[in-house]
Amino acid sequence: MTKLISTKDLRLQFNVGGKTIEVLNGITFAAEPGEIVSVVGPSGSGKTSLMMILAGLEKATSGEVSVNSQNLLTMTEDQLAVFRRHSVGVIFQNFHLVPTMTALENVALPLEFSGHSDALDQAADILSKVGLEDRLTSYPGQLSGGEQQRVGIARAMVAKPKILFADEPTGNLDQDTGQRVTDLLFSLCRDQGSAMMLITHDPQLAKLADRQIHMKNGQLS
């Protein structure tokens, strides 16, 4: 089976004040289609940087990285934008909703960028699946933290991405709300057949994945 994600000796470096900072230091990793993988490790270990590279949001310094059979290191910014639109969904800890758009409009946005004429209908359908059918016309500021994160999940999943990247998706939620959001997230991924890379500090959440990988000092440990 072709790997959905494949990296070899992946490195990310920054030069700060004449000093080279190694953020990722030789990551070799693979994931299968439909697999849910949790990435755990201390703050500063490189978890989010790895996710940003695999999602096409950051360029690696060197190495190899293939996602959904596409070589991300050789792609232009325009090509990466198309890749993100058609292959990946991203959920952030801080929601990143457009405050001047309703829940329905926020979720429809990626479909509208892709030219779907039924974007609003599809958005309404997935918002119903996450239990927000009565909040379609609400703005982010009118929603609770859990409701905003469910809108974020719906927006990330509405285009049925091959892989979902979730960076501490329950980090800003209380325990009960976080559990409901977690259950929903895993359920949608299983239903749609999407793979997921889950960045988390929560060991209980990490255990729900098919597989855990551990990072420390920019390396797999």
C-alpha cells in the first residue's frame, strides 16, 4: 500500500543571530491512509513544526517529504495552496474562525474557494453532524469555546480531506467539552476515512490513536 505520509531525514533549521537552530533533526516517518497517529512530546520538541511541514504550511530545510503522493519540497506556493485545498484539513487550538462570518459561512469558505456551487448546503450538512444545526447564523463571538471548536472541525472536514492535522484541538476547552469534541473528531475521521495526525500533550487523548509517536529535541524518540 502506498504510504499517505512519508518523510526521510527531514530537517528544519533557522539562523538566529548567526547561530543555527535545529528544530527538526532527521525525522523519518510514515503513515498509512486512514491511520490516526498521535504525536506527543514536551513543548519545543518540534511537534507543531512537523505538522506545519506535512500540512504544506512550512518548508523544510532538507530531506524528503511526500504527502498523498506529492513531493512537498519541490512545490511552489501556488501548488502548495492547491494541495492544502484538496488534500488536508487543519484544526488549531485557537480556532482561527473569521469573526465577521457566520458559522455557516466559515465552514463553506474552503468549498467556495474550490468552486463548489453547493458550498452552503454542504456546510449546513456537516454543521448538523457536529450538532450545530441551530447555530448556522451565529458569529464566532456568539459561540462558546466548544461550539467554536466544532465549527473549526466542520470547516476542516467539510471537503473530506485525505488527512486531518489537529494541533492541541482541546487545549482551550474544559475537560467535559474537550471529551465531547474528541469523540466527535474521531467519529468524523472514521466515518469519512480520513487519516489524522493529532498533536497533543494529553496522554489520555494520545492513547485513543492507532499509534503514538514521541518527539524530543526535534527527533523521534
